Amino acid sequence: MPTYDYKCLECDIQFEKFQGITAPPLEECPECNGKVKRLIGAGAGLIFKGSGFYITDYRSEGYKESAKKDKNASSDKSEKSKKKEKKTDTSSESKTKPSDSD
């Protein structure tokens, strides 16, 4: 059940009232029996405790396994491309270096 804020129009006091959603709003001040107005409240704030919530926190085991395979496959490809680059670098160096026998 929500808590509503009220303000008396005659004596200017503000108070809170714990009421059900379907309950009618109060009409009389508990102090002076004057007219009251229900104020617009900010509502309750959300409090997140812990590390937070992400959509990936609750992925299925099948998804996690395939993601690991994809990650391993991409890292293997990058290692192979690095090896190829090293091979091409050494072959180009040997071609461009002048020989000492001249």
C-alpha cells in the first residue's frame, strides 16, 4: 500500500497517510479539520544492491558454451594471422637486404 502526502489548506501542515490504492483521498485535516489537498509524491526509489543486473547474467548454458567456442576460434585465427605476418616480414627483409659478398 502506498503512502500519500497531504497538505492542509488552512493550517499549512503537511502529513503522510498510509492508504490503499482504491481508498478515497482524505478530505479533512487531522489537526484543524480544514480542507486538505493530496500532493504529488516522488514515489519510492529503486535500490539496486550487489553487482547489478544485466541481460547476460541469466544466459542458457548452451549459449555460454557456443560463446566460448566462438571466442576461442577468433583468438586462434588472430594468432595464425600474427604468425603469417611474421613470416612475410622475415621474407621481405631477406629480399631487401643487400648481400655482403658484393
